[in-house]
Amino acid sequence: MPPPKYKNLGRSGFLPLLLVLITMNSLLTSCVQEPEAPRLEPNAGDQLARVKSWFEENKTNLRLPERGSNFRTESQELILPFFEKEPDWDQFHHYYFPDGREVFEVSLENATKYFPTSMLDSFPDRDPAELVIQNLLFVKHPTQERFDPLIARYYPDNQESLEDFKSISYGGIPYDWSGKVDIWTYDERHFIGFIFDNGELTHHSTYQLQTSMGEARIMGDCRTIIREISNNYTGRDGIVVVRPPTVVVEVVCTGSGGYTPSGNNGNDGSDYHDYERPPCCDDPVPAPPRDLPSYDPPTIPSPNTIVNRLTNPCASRTFKQLSKGSQYLTAAPNDLGALDIFPGMLDLFEQSGKFDYQIQNGIVPNGANAKTDLINGMLVITIDNNYLSKATSLSLARTIIHETVHAYLWKQTKIQSDLNSLQLLNFYWEKYKSSGDGRWPDTHHAAMSEFILGMAVSLYNWDKKHGPSGGSLGFDYYYKMAFGGLVRDDDPTKLIEEAKQFIPKGSSWAEIQKILNNEATGTNQANGTKCN
Amino acid sequence: MKQQELIKLMGPSAIDFKYLLLVCFLFCFFFIAKGQGNEKKEKFTNAQYEFLRDVFSNNSNKKAKIYFESKDPNSWMGKFFASESEKGIGTCMYEGSLLKNSIIQLKNGVYEKKDYDTKRFPQGIIPVKNSRKKKGLHISEPLIVETYSFLFVWDSSYEAIEIYHKGHEGNWKFKCFVILKGDL
């Protein structure tokens, strides 16, 4: 048999090509290292540098066109005199709107801070301008490389709502904050205002065309109030410059009845939220004509209260009541009032500069009443809907306290402010090394045993002021309820070892379980009343 | 004549067969070459073996299984460093500068999976390639920086980095941890 003619092999030209491909593939895969996976998440500071660069390049295009001083009265809008904005790039918040748009909220260095006249009454001994937080929001455009700015001004209503830059942002209104958040376009046109009462967004307000002078009228659930805004200001030389006032109509809307900033029915429209300038600072400047790209104020969602996302009215109410804590406590047994841990734990989130705590209702798997997860850096408590439909408010308050202690302990691993809690977590993490899936919850429940008394006092305080029995159940009852949820992960019917020592003499886990079950399911033996 | 015709008929397929053999040979050659290239990966250091022996050879709970699965350290470093504050990281407080310096070095280092010799593992550690379905404590290669060791541990419901410290007596001791993921 004649040997095969190898020259035929390459006749098609395929073999050399294949050889070249294989060789190249081999060389490439053996010589070039695979790219490393990014180790760090993109640094927010680096992203902020892009915002800064964009702002420096475009800030002259973001101002009002030169139209003289009468544009205010002609437009009937509330437009404040423009001043050059000086962002303090070292102080910023970074977050996302619910639709995914990225936001950088940067502090403004300017001493010029417009504020409502009502603040002069709320803070008679203070310069209101010093109490206003004034920031620039840069909202990333969803498709283009631009960061359209808005101005956010936070006006506190009372002493308790005074915040520093770190503690408040459009993405994180403190859980108990009262005041107004005003949003202005970069060129100082009033965009929208949001009014908060104790952490709850109650109203929003806008300014519209004037319909008739000097009267307020009701449109559905909205009330219009005529306002005359003074445009006078004190220049750097101390001379008051008198300018024509602006007359605007403020429309304040609420879902339930009328409202004015003073809280009365507002028919006289006498309580103005006029805006004042502090007696200093930046003189208004005429703005040059706009160039392209034109300023396009972005749409915005309402400010994020972060904390309370409970849609169940009873649960939401209970959470708010708990957060007020011992400020209402008049007589705790044996001076235990100071142990009311719930509000202090929420305060810790606030003081940390990042309110990464959220509570909501939803579906919780495996028949649990509630759960606490870390989701995108946020500690999220979810109360089970099915549980909410059966439980008494007393049981619900206990569950909220329990989950908040989880959130507190978790938060400690991020801010390291409570050495004792960290030591407890370290000790029990080692102890429960063999708990498998249950290692993290067992560690927590063991550490939480140290908080039983504090949890009981929080529950007692809540019932005394807001609950169905007014604190009349005897402290032992609240104390026993504080054992709820302190169970082993592998067998939730069993109490975690560390909690056993705290069971009161003459009582038992079985007895405590009965109390917990009665309250959780709202049986006729429960002392609380059903939440729904 | 018939035979010659048969060969003639088979000719092209015989040539194809040879051609196929050559391609297979080339593939095998390159795979072997590539395998040899992989062996150039860094290997576990003595300190890493010593750490595993020190921490896991005295496993008091013989029932609890410990699985070893090699993981790319870059997969957890982002979340790990996100838990750092000025005061510490996870449950660790920066009491002195030692831990903080080790964390800085860890940040600046380049890490990748390493080859290991299972014979040098302490008894009780079960090496696996994919431990996803196995119940028990799962560990990966410890990263040793100065007197601190960073160990990625996990189970189906949590992920954490355990930080160990080597004291003056020369033993590795658990110091604190950073939870990366968990359910409560």
C-alpha cells in the first residue's frame, strides 16, 4: 500500500490555519495572566471626583439667564436671588434613588442660607442660618455622563431636630425628625417642599401662579396660601438693599384635612413660611446667559425616611411609639427607666452618620415572625405579614425590640462603639463554631441574653404609654416576654443556653412559651389586643 | 484489483484519520503544557500549614466536619474592607497599630489561589473541590500577614472572615471576625 501523500493534508489550507490558531491560543493562555477580579468596590471618592470635574466644567450653564429683577413677579414662581455655589467636596453622602439613579449630596460651604421666617420663632436665641443644612444634590443622568444638581435645604422645626451634615440627607431623614425639606433648582427656583412630623412625611408644598390676592382657598385636600416674600437683603457693607417683594401662592397638600405651616386651618394665611437671607454673605449675582447643554432639573422621589417602611398601620404606629421611648416614662419600677434600650439603639444609628436601619413588613420564610438581613449595606428588618395579621400589639412591640437588638449588634460590627457587645459576639462566635447554618443567629441570641432586662423595660415603657393595658400587667409579664426569640437555631422550641440563667425563680421556659404563643397568635388568653 | 480499488476508496478517509490523530496529539500536547504551566502557581507556605494544624488539629467536636475549599481571596476582600471603620473592623478593635498595619498590608497585597498538599493538612479537614452541598464548617486558605491570619469561613447561610493572632508563645488564637453575609 503506498504511503499516504501528506501533501494532500494541507491541500485545503485548513491544517496550517488550525495549527496557527492552536499555537496562538496556547501562547495567549499560557503567557498572559487572567485579569484579576476587582478587589474593591468602586471608591465613592473617585466617583465624586468625576462629579466635581463635571460641575466645574458646566456650572456656568446651570444658572438663570439674565432677565432683570422682575422675572420673579412676572413668573409668580418663588425664585430666590442666585449666589455662586461653593461645594465642600470633602463632605458628601452617596446613595441611590429607588429607580437606580446615583446621587451625590455635597455640603455647600456658602454662609448664605435662606430660611423660613418661622424659624426665627422656633429658635429665638439662635441664628437660623446656622441651623439650616444646605446641600447640593448631584443626580446622575440615567444615560448621559452628567450630574444635574438640585439644592436641598433642611429646616428643623425644633431643638430635637437640629442635625449636623452627617446626620441628615435626602436619602436618609432621621427617624424622629420634624421640619421641612425644601428642594430648589440650581438657579434657586422653588421646586418642592416636604414637611415631616416626627419622622413621618405628612405634607408636600409647591408654589404656583397667584389667582387672587390675600386669601387662602381650599382645592380638594390642598390649601393655597398667598405669600409675600421679601427680597431685601443686607449687603457686605451692612446696608439693607430693598428690592420688590415676590408674591407667590403656596399650595400645601395633605391626605387628611387642611393644613398650614402653623397647624391651624389656615384660613387667614397669616403664618408665613417666607424665606429670609442671613445678614451676610454672598451678594446676589447676575447670571450670564445659558449655554448648551441647558440645565435640566432632574425628577426626584420624595425624601427617604429610610427607617419606617411599614405599610401595616398598627405596626408603623407601634414602631413610632417605641422610638419615642422613655421620654414619656414617668415611673418605671426600681428606677429601671434608664434601661429603655430601644430609642438609644436607634440614636446610635443616627449618631453613626449612616442610618443603615430599615423596618418593613413582608413575607418571612420558614414560619418566622421576623428577620433581620444585611441588604446592600442596609440592615433591614422584615416583619411577617401573616404574623402581623394575628399578633397582639404587645407581641409586635416585643418582636420589633428583639429585631432591633439584632440590628444594633450587627451595626456594632461596623462601627465598633460598644466594646462589651463586641466581646460577647467574639466569645459566642467561637462557642457556636459547630452550629453550622445556625452559627450567626445562635451567636446573636446568646449575646442578646444580656439584653433581656433592657428589652423588658422598653416593652414595659411602650405598654405604659401606648399599649392596651397601660403597663398594668406587672413587670414580670414584660420580662418574660423579652425571652421571645432567644431560641436555638436548630430547634426553635428550645431556649438558648445563655438565657436559661435569667428565667425568674418559680417560672419556666414552658410557661414563658405559652405567654409568647398567646400574644403572637392573639388568643383569648393574651393580655394584649390584636394589632389588626 | 478489488483490493486496490478498496484502498483507493479508503484513501481519503485514511488520510482524514491520520489528520485527526495529529490534531488530537497537538491538543494533548498543549493541554499537558498548560497543566505544567499551572504548576507554577504559588504553593501553600509552611506558615499556612502550621496555621491550619494549630487551629484545627485540636477540633474538640469530632462530629462537626470541616471542609477545605480553595477560594480566590479577591472574591471576599471587597466586602471585608467595607466593614472597616476608624476604630476597627468587624468585631475587632484597633487597640494598637499591629492589626491595622496588617490590614493595610492585606489591602496592598496581591493574592490568588494557591496549590496545596492535602497530606500536610491536619486530620479532620476534608479537602473538596465544591463544598456547596456539604454541611459543616467550610474554610479556605488562610492569608497570613505578619502576626495575623485572615481565614474565609462559611456555611450555606453565612460568610465571615475570622482573624487569628499569633501570640508570643507562638500559637494562633482566634481574635475576632467580620461577618460578610448572614441570616437572623
